Amino acid sequence: MAVRKRKWTTGKGEQKEAWVVDYYDATGKRRFETFTRKKDADEAHDKIRTAVRAGNHVATSGSKTVREAAALWLDSVADRIEPASFMNYRGHVNSFIVKHLGDVKLSKLNMATVRGFEDWLAKNNSPIMVRKVMTTFGTMISDARERGFVATNVVQDLLRGRKGKRTSEQRHNGKLKVGVDIPTPDEVGAIITAAPPRWRPLFVVAAFTGLRASELRGLRWIDVDLKKNELHVRQRADRFRRIGPPKSRAGSRTVPFGKIVANTLKEWKLACPKGDLGLVFPNGSGKVEYLSNIIKRGLKPTQSKYTGMHVFRHFYASWCIDRNLPPKVIQERMGHSSITITFDRYGHLFPRSDDAGEIDAAELRVVGAS
């Protein structure tokens, strides 16, 4: 492996020169990397030598483009994930990643390039969309790394480097607020009262069981036990109205309910449209209901400031906390895969003891009364 100067004459008679890193890769194939400055060639020489010895070097000439890597990744996951998730990934790739970086070689993808892409994203998209696209980008590059197309995942390195700072900011600024993100009991009562009769049972069950909208849309009567006052989450319906398993293993759970929910379900069962699927909240023909219909025809007419079904889930979590249920029980009823998710979203709502009083008592135990 060596760095040498190369001189040549173009077809027009012009004299040219460049610095070349001449080396053999891990497979024994001779490679060349060309640079305008010797300083850049020397830096590349050191990096290439280290990478070759470590067995993770990918030559620029043999590197795939971002577009090629994206196509391979999408093709590999198409049959392994839900259609809704695949559509989201494909949208992130085609509308953002390939559009901006499609022709870039993976071997030339560095921290500065990725940060520039993120800044471009942030100009015309919400922080949530930026985070989703960057997560998709990192997953895609991870796949390319496993295939040997790139030595490191600079996208995940960038995101990992600021993870601690972002988590701290989220804890400070991203807390769900009662009356803003979480409806109060009076607000939930007002929504239920103002809801069209067709949708009122759905909102009652949503508010007092905490089920996700997809779980409510996939709930069957055979999974509702009106004698024990509990329901079993065993399936859910995606945006395409396809029935599938719960979101995660923790999503399969049993949720108890009270008399109001029980009486509401008993009355609703008599009026519920019948269908082969045996759903509790189907559309008029007994099939899976669209979420958009629930929002437009059920929630929107209530004139509520809350616009999504997830507010009922937030309310249920806060209601359980007000009832002093143990955090582990709340995690299980919410169907969270870990207690960390429960605390990250709702930890600030749990009652806290008097910190000042505890400090005073601790001081007295150490130094005694003055």
C-alpha cells in the first residue's frame, strides 16, 4: 500500500497530476483511490489500511449508491413487515432519501453529508417526520452494512451521538399535559355525551379500557366476557382493514372494565351490525371500520379540540394513575412492551412525595436538631 503522485497528459495536451492511494483490498484485488491533495491521500491511506486490516473496507469503485442500497433493502423487507409499515418506509425512501442522496456512493457517505440531509429535511417537514425518515435511513444503511456495501453506519452514529441530549430535552419539553394532550374527565364526558349514538359505545370502551384504535377496530364479541367484565386483546386491524396479531407480544392482554362499560356493551350488542367477523365495532355491513370514518363521523361532530383516538388512551393511562394502580399493572393494561415506555410517557403524572420534607428529615437524622 502506497501513496504516489501520478502525472499524465490529456487528449488535448493538458498536463494533469493527482495523488493516488495504491493498495490491495481484503480479497487481493488491486484498488486505486485518487485525490487532488497529498494531505487527503495520506488521510485516506491511513483509514484504508486500518479498514483493510479489520476486514471491513469497501472500495469506492465497488460501492453501491444509496439508490441501489435502498432498492435492495425495500425488496428484502416487502414480505416480512405489515403493508402499512412498508408503505411508510417506501415513502421515506422515495420522497426524501433517494430524492436527495440517491446518486451518492455509500463509501462517500459521511457525517457531514448525513447532517446536511437532515437539515434539508427539517426545512419543510415536522420534527416527527424528520425523526421517522432518519430512523428509516439508519435501518437501511444497517442493512447495507450487513451486506458488506459499507463499513460503518454513519446515520446511526449521528443519531446515537445526540441520543442523551434529545432524551433530556424530550423529558423537559415533551411531557404530555392534562388539558392539552390528555383530556380531563369532564372533557371525556363531554365528548361521549356529544358523540352521535352510533359512535358513543366505541368512545366509552376506548376511554375506560385504553385500547388502541386498531385494537378496538379488531375487537370481537368472542373476546369480550360480559360475565367477568373483562376483554381480551387477541388481534387488531391495520389501516387497510386487514386483521392481524397485536402490535407486540405485550399487546396480547386482558383488560378489566367496570359497570358503565359492561352496560354500554350489553346495549350495543343488540344494535351492533352483524357480520362474519363478529366484530364489536364494525361498519354498517359488519366489516372492519376505517379509522378515518371514526374520526370524521364520530369524533369530529363532538366539536372537541382533541382530534385523534389516541387521546382516549392517554386519558385511560392518567385515570389509572389517579386510581393509584401500580406502574407495572398500568404497563400491562396499556400493552406497552416495557415499563420504560410507560414511564417515559406518563411518569411525570405519578404522585411524588414531598422532596423538601424528605431532605429535611434526612438532614436531621445525620446532624440532629440544632
